[in-house]
Amino acid sequence: MSRYRGAVIKIIRRLGELPGLTRKTTTRTSRPGQHGTQARKPSEYAIRLEEKQKLRFNYGLTEKQLLQYVRTAKRIKGSTGEALLQLLEMRLDNIIFRLGMAPTIPAARQLVNHGHIKVNNTRVSIPSYQCKAGDMISIRQHPKSQSIVKNYLQFPGLANMPNHLQIDKDNLTGKINGIIERDWVALQLNELLIVEYYSRKG
């Protein structure tokens, strides 16, 4: 299944607020579609599927990518759900977003794809690049690159920066000081249901 490129308002009406996907909001409380106003109790499978979709759309992943992250998280000692969130939060496109250098994860992905971002003074053009503690994030020394990020920094996507990140707005650099704590993940979801979803699928 490829990355979603459709109407984001439909997605947030169905799944709720997804800060990584879009800044757009909606006042409509019903779900999209002709049956959106009908109240019905969702099945356990539907609840697990919805939590999985929240994660996939927020971080801009394909189904294949998310499955691979789940498999990797299962090999990490400790809570699989928490490990999964930490892996996703340490993606380069998400780090750029959380530093405020881009208003959304798709915008951050575009910055990375176009070669505007450096990690430890080396240009990286892979949005899924897995960052680690101690990495330094900087912007290419080019007027266009610097201008885009300076403009984005005036209107960050999220008001609060996680405590494992720090930014120097004057020099357009960021540093990763550690691994994110669960409380700082901006997405409201139950990651255990996502692990269950994939466990039941085999």
C-alpha cells in the first residue's frame, strides 16, 4: 500500500488530530461518509486498525514500512510498543519536524529529499534515516535552504519541543541529546493495540 496523498481533512475527521500530517483542523465531529453520523460500537479489530492507521498517517509511512518497524521493535528489549514509537520518533524527517524546522512531517520529508539537511555535517537525503543520541542536525549553507528553515521556525508545528532535543535558532542547528520519553510523543494513541494488531495478523 503506497503513501496516502488524498484529502487530509477526511483522515483527521476519521482518526482525530494528527500533528505530524497536517496543521489543518475541522469543526465537524462526524466521521466522513454517508454513515458518519450513525453511532455504532466499533469491533475490537476496528479499534486496533484505527490505532494503527493513526500511526501510519501521522508519520507518513507505507504499510510495508510500518510492518518493518514493528518487526524491528519486537527485537528490542523492553516494551515493543514504546520501542516502536521511539524508532519512529528518531526518523530524520520526524526530528526535523519536532525541532520546529518544518511545520509537518511531509514538509520535513521534502526538506530532506531536496538535500537541505545535514547530519553531523554530512548531507542526508533519506527521510527514514535513523538518528541517534549525539547527532547534530544542521541546514545546508545555501541562502535558499537557510531562508526556508528560518521561515518555518517562526511557526513551528508543535508548541513544545521534547526534552531530548535542543535547537539553536540563530545558527539553525539542532542536537539530539537522547531517546524520547513516552510522555513527549505528541500523538494520542494506544501503541499496545498496534502491536496486538500485527501479532494477530501473524
